[in-house]
Amino acid sequence: MSLDLRITRIASQHNRVITWSQLLAAGISRRAIAHRVATGRLHHSHTGVYLLDPPQQASRLTVLTAAVAACEPGAALSYASAAELWGFLPERAGLIDVTVVGRNPGRRPGIRRHRTRTLEPRDVRMRRRIPVTSPARTIVDNACEADLEQLVGTALASELVTLRQIKQEIKRCPTRRGVARLNAILNQDGGPRWTRSWAERRILALVRQAGLPVPETNVMLNGFQVDAFWPDQRLVVEVDSWDFHRDRRSFENDRARDAAHVAAGFRVIRFTALQLRDEPLVVIARLAAALALLQAA
């Protein structure tokens, strides 16, 4: 087997990333490594870490893998970067978060290092061939995240973590920064809810401020995903925005959705994002009246 094929096989097992120590362990000499870097067959990423592809062409998965490899041994993707890998947060530009155990590995450009005394086996998982903090640990690490309820709601909806697991993780570190805020979100009326837009979050905020029953969000009903649903009152609320409801297909689909819900015995109310922004008192008054009427029925 040629050296290049050997390198490719090893790197392919690690998202097209290979380290200096892996190259040496595979019997590839320092001179051969230097030659491949000079001829563009390997590309320097971090100290002792190489990519098969030019950095500007590397996938996000490759970039995340290289960041963890640069902080080995025992490092794990963490904080916002871990939440990204789990799918709890969208991809963000900027520094990649990596947690290292008990030492200072030195400066690594493009990496934000977090030091901890220990990472127990239960704290780390493998996801897409990258060591990453567990879902529960990731949520606690991100307790200061600006939109924490959205993060938690997304995590619970993914079924990668349970409410019980999050609370167990909190018990291990009850005084950590942001934990009080995380507890408040977990214990609020209706618990954390998964939403897909500002308008859906606005509905939830108005409902809670008014002391109304908190709806389920983004659940399947009659073959459609609904924005907000009160099962006891058999009420569906949908939020329309111009961005997603301005063509004929969307218009027809909305009418079909409403017809299916009404035929099954549910009431449907639609609000616009503009109403939520400019007329919140009108929105909440209509919603409160509908809930009261349906509760009495």
C-alpha cells in the first residue's frame, strides 16, 4: 500500500484529519510528512494537525475535528460548538469551543479552550467521530446562552436528552454560572418549549405574561405540524409571516391544514407576525377569550 493511500485511510477515519503522532505511528517519516506538506498533499491546520483538503475547502465537520485533535489527549468539543454538533444550536462563525482536562495546552488559534479538573466517561460521547460533551453536560455548559429556552426545547425535542438527565447534571454542579437561570426555565409553567421562529416565541411569552395555559408547540396534529396547540380546549393557533406565506402554494396549504383541523373538531385561529409585534394586547385578548369560551364548552 502506498504512503498516500495509507494516510488517506487513516485520515478518513477521522473526518479527513490526521495528526503528527498518527502519521509517525503509521511508519511515515518526518521527511515524508514535510514533503507532503510542501507539495500540497497534506495541509497544516494546527500544531501537529493536518488536513487532507485545503483549509478553505474543508467541511465544518473536518474543522471541528481538527480543533479537538489540536488539544488532545482527552479533549472534547464543548459549549456552543458541542451544541452545534448535537444540533441544539445553528452553526456559528468564530472560535471553536474545546474542553481540556487539568492542563493548559498552550494557545491554539481559532480555538477557545475551557479547562476542567475531570471529564468522566459519562461526560463525553462520540458523535460523527468527534469526542463531544454529553447532551446534558452541553446544556449545562450553555446555561448562559442568550436564547436558553430555545436550546433546551430543541434538545428535548431531539430526544437526545431527557429532562431527568438535565436535572441530574445540574445536581452535579448546582453553583455553576447560569444554573439558576436554567432551573427557572426547566421549572417554568409548561416547561421549556421548542419553537422555530421569533413569532412562536412571542406567542409563548405573551401567554405566560397573561397567565394563560401554556400550549404545546410544533406538535403533529391531523398530519400537520401546528405552531401552538391547547389539547384540553382543542384550540390550534398558527402564526403567519409574509416570508413563508406569500405564494399560492402556501396559501392553499394553509387552507387545507385549517380544513383538516376543523373537520376533526378543532378551532383554528391565525395571527400574523405583524400583529404579534404591533398589537400584542389585541392578540392576547382574542386568545384569552377563545380559551375561556372553549373551556366552558
